[in-house]
Amino acid sequence: MALSILPPVHPGEILREEYLVPLGMSAGALAKRLGVPRTRIERLVKEDTPVTTDTALRLARFFRTTPEFWMNMQTSYDLKVEAAAKKDDLDSIEELEPA
């Protein structure tokens, strides 16, 4: 199994750096616009919590993206973090030989 050479990027970093900073918007202001608790978005942009399906739907609606955009970022992040944590275990699995 080949691991990516790029470090995992948390969706909260993308939200913060690519959306909130250019808009000059705070996490609290975004939370208010999304109708969610302020702490949900604050923890997300601090990279302390994952994007949930509910948050992905709301972010997609607000930013005119898709929920899959946000969920795929979260899935990619989770897979990279888990693959790194389980590298030795995964390396010990023998791959199926092609037929």
C-alpha cells in the first residue's frame, strides 16, 4: 500500500484558509449564517472536530459547493491519518497475488 507523500489536510484548514480568511468572516459569523452552534464551526476550523454530514450539507448550501466536496475532504483526511497510524499493521498484510 502506497502512502501519500503529502501530509493530511484537515477540512477545517481549508474552510479557514480558503473560505473564511478571504471573506473576512469569523467562525461565529459563519455558524450564525448556517444555523449551528458557534462552537461547532470554531472547533472545525481549529481542526479539533470532523466535518459531519449535517455540517457538510450546510457548508455546501452556503458556499455553493456540494456536500461531497466537504465529506470527501474529511474521508481523505481520516484515511491518511489512520493509514499512518496503522502503517506497520498494514505493511504486514500480504497482498493477493494476481490470477
